[in-house]
Amino acid sequence: MVISVPRLVIAAPSSGSGKTTVATGLMAAFASRGLAVSPHKVGPDYIDPGYHALATGRVGRNLDAYLCGTELIAPLFAHGARGCDLAVVEGVMGLYDGAAGEGELASTAQVAKLLRAPVVLVVDASSQSRSVAALVHGFASWDPEVRVAGVILNKVGSSRHEEMLREALDESGVPVLGCLRRAAQVDTPARHLGLVPVAERRSDAVDAVGAMAEQVRRGCDLDALYALARGAGELSGAAWDAAEVVGSSPPPPLPVPTLGAAAPRPPHRPERPRPQTPDGLRVVAVAGGAAFTFSYAEHAELLTAAGAEVVTFDPLRDEQLPDGTGGLVIGGGFPEMYAPELSANEPLRKAVAELAFGGAPVAAECAGLLYLSRELDDQPMCGVLDVSARMSERLTLGYRDAVAVSDSALAVAGTRMRGHEFHRTVVEPGAGAAPAWGVRAPERRVEGFVQQGVHASYLHTHWASQPGVARRFVERCRTS
């Protein structure tokens, strides 16, 4: 199979240069021309893909060579870009920045090489003139395999400033494909973990994406950018397919019903039977809404391919789990911003606890861990785990190599996965009698909780790297 989707990688010398504004604006501007645009984001970030989805009307997808492995970058890209006229890939951090201590691994440059895609460098030109040529020359010549094929100048102060920048770049041989004037920033508010997600400010986010598109239309040569994208090299190989990888993964060993210290079951709480879907499989309920916005699209696709019916619910609004729920996935997000509202929804908290104490599989990552705790910033949560969670001054951030310590609904002990931590909260204690993961760096430690069917941890993982996780989880839904 040959992959020939026109594509661009939008990169920058450093964070804060304007990549998200330019990439999202380009996506929206091209989509408004009637093109089917496939949006992608390098790295583990969940928030930018939400803005990309608004811009294009398609699911935003991540390309993370650390979490998924370099061999999956092109197949996952082809899966997302199938049937599209153009793909725009927003980079992460600076062009050559990747996983700490791992060379180019997970950098935008590496992904650009794996996709054989031209790179457009977004440069914050607000405090320089002729020096911009030296900067661009350095980035363009650092790795001959990375094709820096154009520059978009951001935060340009005046016509004279633009003229000086263009004159300097004429000598570099890298064409200027856009020039965005210094202006009030597009309304994309941020807080302790980055931009506020789309789900929390949808109407304002729509306006912000529209403003990004207008900035790009006014300042960029869209025809030249599309021509550049069409010159991307062909890729060979098959697109990633959830049904294929789930079907080819080894049959999951049946999980041990109870491992480690189980939380005490509340007294006088009857165990209600969980109804099944007509074909005998159970519903996998996935938390969504404003408090739980972090998820990779491939997770739901893998669960569906494994035979589950995936149904989204909102813990802020829904008082019961979806009918037929036999498994629960609670991903990342910002429950700390909604602790009083989550706590006030007592019927749902009780339903979650009842499901978990009944032995159903529950996969909780980061925000999900907080929601299952006894309390979050003194607000009662579901009480599935006997832990207390609170906001912290410290940012915990980085890739992690992990190994499953305990058999669980997700993996057998000894399974190796790579993950990512990104939070400003702390849970005490940090691990249960049966921990979820052993983490090698930055220090050796165990973390998380395996308790009956519950697997709860701070670690964000990408199941495309281990599709057997989804198959095992759904298998547990059948047998629990």
C-alpha cells in the first residue's frame, strides 16, 4: 500500500512561538476551502487535538513515537488521514526536542522524517530582524534528513519589520510562506496544565478557532503551502486497523478475580445484576464531559473492535451509568476544577462504587484515579480507593517506562508499557498493596492500585502500543 496524502508538519524553534495558532488556523482555513483535512499532534498532548477537531470536523489524533513506537507512526497517520485531501501535523516543543535523554526520540523532527513530510517553521520574530536568518539556517541545516521547506513569521511588528525579515531570509534559501502581524492574542485561555479544553468553553473555542483561521488567511500563502504539502514523499505500508490488531493479538489470559487489598464493601448495598447487550457483550462506559476530556480516539476504536459497545457519559450531569454497563473507563482531565460538582452528583458516585465493588473492570488514568478516591480537595468522591487526593504546587511531567506489577483487568504482571505523567495533584498513599506499575525513571518506584477489577494510576498510556489491553479488558467484561 502506498500512502500519498499531502501533508505538512508545523514546527517551531521553541514552545510559545505560535505553533497551535498557526496549525489550527491552517486546518480551519483549508477546511473552509472544502478540503477534507486530517489533524494530527506530535506527542502525548490531549488538549490541542480538541481545537484541531473543531477546525476540521474530524477527530484529532496523536503521533507519539515514545508511547507507540516509531513503527506505528506512519500506520497511525495513514489511519487518521484515510480519504483526506490534506494532513496538518502540529509539532511539540521545539523542532528537535524529544524525550529527555533519548536523543531525537518522540521529537517533531523524528516524526517529520518518519512521515517524509516537509516542515514549516513558525518563528516568533518579535525581538529580531536579520538574526532570524541565522536561526532558520541553523534549524534547517542541523539534520539533513529534516526538510525545513518554509517559514511563517509570527508577531511581526510593522511593514518595515517584515521587509527586514524577508530580506534576511532571502539569503537563507528558505522561503517565507506567511507573515502574521503582532496583535492581541487569540482568546485561548490557559491554566495549570495548558490551554483550557474545548469541552469547557465550546462556543468561545469556536470563536477562537475562527479567529485563528482569519489570521492565517490574511497572513499566509495557502496556495504555496498546499503545493508544498503535495510534494511530500510517498510512504509505503498499511494503515493501522483496530480490528486487525485486536484480532491478531494473543488471547488474553483470564484475569484473577481479586488481587491485592480490596476496599471494604459498603454495608447493606445490594449487588444488582449488570444487564447485557443483546449479543451477550457488555457496554463499556467511557467518562466524558468537561471534567474528563483526555482520551485517545484509538482506545474507543480498540474496545469496539474487541466486541464492546462504547457509550460515553458525563459524570457532571448523568446520575446513572449507561444501561448495560459491564466495564468503565475513566481517563484524564480536570476533576480538580469540578470537585464540588462531581461530589454533588452522589447517585453517580454510588453507581460507580457499586460497579467497582461488584468486580467489574474499571480502567482509571490520572483524573480517573482522583475520581475513584475517597476525597479530592476535601470533597467526597466515589470512595472506591481508600486514598486522599489534593492539588499540589508541584508539576509532575514526563515520559515513563513502566512494567505491570500486578495482574489486572488490563495486563498480566510483567507487561511492559510506556506512559506519560502530567498532573499537579498528589494522592496519598501513592500505591496500594497491589500496585499498578513499577516505574524506572526519574526514580524507581511503584505507583497506582490494582483492586478487584480496578486498575487506577497516574500513568497515561496509548493502547495502540499494546492492543491486547483492550481485548483483555473486554474479555473481563464478559467474565466478571
